[in-house]
Amino acid sequence: QVQLVESGGGLVQAGGSLRLSCIASGGTYRIGDMGWFRQAPGKEREFAASISRSGSDIYYSDSVKGRFTISRDNVKNTVYLQMNSLKPEDTATYYCYADPRLGAQRSWGQGTQVTVAL
């Protein structure tokens, strides 16, 4: 089972930037796609961004496209989410996930809180 630990969340003013990190451990050779979901208070968890193992396939939700950039470093077993031009509606708990290259059991991190103030 892969373990994921996120960091980098915090409080930022609207228009500011944050970079989230997610470090994977335990069976990292099994990891394929990685990415980020987010969940705002009272709302369902929603997809934000994903990246394939090679980095060649990247997807963003319409709400973050053009402002967020996902990347990964397979040597460091880490996926990043660079968030620019943050808006109050980006306020949420951000969850990292990792999918196995074979199999169906997705791993989740514990989440990191991002709060964007006016």
C-alpha cells in the first residue's frame, strides 16, 4: 500500500500563489498516474489535476486550467501542484492521490488545507 503525505497548504491572499507537494512512500514502483482532488466545505470532492507516470499526459479541470500546474519527480516520488492567481473559490482541502499501474486500488493522502482570503 502506497502512503501519501501532502504539504504546502496555508492561508494566502487572493491573487497569490502556493505550491503543494505530495510525497509517496511504500511500493512507489507500482505508481502510475498521480493527481489532486479538492473538497470545499459542504461540497463534493472534485477533480483538479492529474499527471501520468511519464508526465506526457496532463489534465486539468476547467476551474483551474491556466492557473495551476501539475508536475512530478519520480526520483523523489513527489507530485506538485503549483497554484497561481488564487481565488477565494479555490479554498478547499486538497487531496493527493496515486493510482497503481496495475490494479484498481487508489491511494489517498490525508489532505492539506488551502484558504484564499479576499
